[in-house]
Amino acid sequence: MAITDVDRLRGLLGESIPDSGSASDTLFTDEEIQDYLDQTGDLDRAAYEGWKVKAARLSNLVDTTEGNSQRKFSQLSTQAEEKVKFYARSSAGSTEGRARVGKISRPTVPWSQT
């Protein structure tokens, strides 16, 4: 079975469909994943857009304590925000993270004598 860009993007978002599962077992539908790819045309940029949405969806979760059990769901949102920052840097453009060297050309101006 060939791996598609939808599968790759799901992997980058940590939203792979579980064995014997479906897209409804994840935070994103296949249509949403495909839309990120269609809108951006780039896998890293699509991951950035997906992580922004994922961070927003996870921001509603709160920490809970039940008896001796504690779950810190707010950490999910914090980690998603870190991924947004990561993909914002990696998908900003082809020169991100390295210097860009160009050649400066000036027109030749004859020296004038006064």
C-alpha cells in the first residue's frame, strides 16, 4: 500500500488512523487533511496549518483530578503550541535558517571632473 500525502500529514500531526479504526477516531477528517494540503501545496505548511487547528481544539481541555488520579490535559495544548512554533519556522520559506547571498549590481556612472 502506497503512503499518500494525507497519510504523511496525519503522521506529522500525530493523528494516524488506528488499526481497525477510522478518521472519526482522530481530531481530523480526511476532508480536512486534504483541504490543508490543497490550500497550502506544501506538506510542512499544511502541518503548520493543522497544528494551529489542533492547538485551538486542545485549548479547551482542562486539568482534572479524580480521587488519586490526575490528568493534565492542558499540557496537550502547550505541546501543540510548541509544534505550531516549530512548523512556523520550518515552513517559512526556502531560506529559513540560513543566510541568503546575493550579488549587488550598481550602474556604471562615469566620473565627472569639476
